[in-house]
Amino acid sequence: MELTKLKYFQTTARLQHVTRAAEELHVAQPALTKAIKDLEEELGAPLFYKTGRNVRLTPQGIFLKEKLDSILPTIEELPRLMSQFSEREKRTIRLNILAASTVVTDAVVAYRKKRADAIFEVIQNEEELLSDVTVTTDGKHVDRHDVADCTVLEEAVFLAVPRQSAYNEKGTLCLEDVKDEGFVMLAGSRLFRAKCDELCKKAGFIPTVVFESDSPIAVRNVIGAGAGVGFYPAFSWGKTLHKEVSLLPVASPVCKRDITIALYGQAKGTLAEDFYKFLTRFLQKRQKAAVPEKKQE
């Protein structure tokens, strides 16, 4: 069914006069008449009947006009709406954050100071296939065939202990030294939690978890309150360390992870690629500045 024929019908139905409709549409009257006849044949129903020089709508014609009066304005708006959508798409960055959410959020805030028109659609979904940029750990979930660029940054993982703990005086620990302690952990669904469980397994024990949360801030604060020990990544949880928490390097096993930033093919040459480069530099600066502080006043 051709859109042109529907527009011809709608105009004729509104004016109820074939000649005036042809003039308004800037088409020849025979062409208009034929288009309406073709539409009637296609629909299998009469749409008009003649009354002198005018035409009137049949019940089927009234029904069709009511439907078209609500549908056609939307269809006619599509070019403008598509143009608006396309302009928005040029400024939209689809960001899948599977790791380092705190520092990536800091980067988003900093980037919007540079590009206030940037629009971020942030998701946290391991199965997402439409993201422009994915941030994850140890290369997980970036095995798509269309990876256009990828940056990997190594991040040390420290042991976080209460400032008043006796461990704080040692300076460096083996993970086995704290196997009997209660652990304060990020929730089990997070990739960092999987890394922490893996490190404990390498040290020969399963951690006794006394508190877990989706929030790195909650983990940090509970450790600061003396409720247990936990793991703390060097730079991806932000710069601010709880004043009652100390970070200690782990001598054995080697405690580290990789932060992987992937740019996908559909984002090449777009604003998302510019953000990818910005994010990479932002994380590299945080990486260089990451120095564990044994004590904070």
C-alpha cells in the first residue's frame, strides 16, 4: 500500500471534493481519481460515493480516514524525528562498565567538562553487544570480533587492614598471614570479587566473608570500622582512602589484575573513540599516581 495513495485519499476525504483535492495536491484530477480507485480495489471496499459535484465518505471511508488522521501525521514527522535521532546518536557514547566503576565515573564527569554535549548511556551487562566502549578486568567479555582498539593497564591489588591492626606494623604481608581473619568483600557478582577469591585460592584458603556489599565505599568503611580485612585495588576505587584504613603490599601470591578498555568497530571515528582515548589517558594518570599509603592522618 503506497503512502502517496493514502495521502491522496486523506486530502480528498477532508475536502470532499476531487477537483479541489487535486488542486491542493498539485496533481491532475484523473491521476487522483485513478489513485483512489486503485486504493479501493486494494482494500476491497468503496471509500466514496458521489453527491452532485462533491463526494462523501462511505462507512469504510470514514473508518480509514479516522485511522489515517492519527497515523499519517506521525509518518510525516519521521524525517524530522530521524534527523533529531541521528544528531543525538553522534553525541551518544554507550559505555559498558564491568570493572573500575568509580574511576570510570570520575572520567565521565571530567570528559563532560570538556564536551558538555556528550550523552552517556551507561550499562553493566556482561552480555551486552552494542556498547561502544567496555571497561573490564583481565580481558573478560571483550572477545567480540569487532574490537578496534584495546588498552590494558596493570593494577596492583593491596590488602586493606584497619589502621589499628597489628598487621599495619609489618609493612608487607603474605596473603596466607591473614587466612584466619574475617574478610570484607565486594559482592559475589562483581568481577573484582572473583579475582579476590582466586587470589585466596592461590594462597591455599577460602576466605571467611563477614561482610559483603555492591559498594566499594561500604567495603572501605567497614574495614575502617575494624570489622575485618579486605582487598583494595590500587587506583580504580578512587583516590580517597578511609582515614582508618591502611593499604599493605602483598608479597605472595602476586596480587594484581589488568584493567582492559576496549573500543569496538562501530565506534571508530565517532565521539566514543575520542572518549576512549580520553579514558585511557585518564586511567594511565591514575595508575601512575597510585602509591599505597600505609597511614593517613
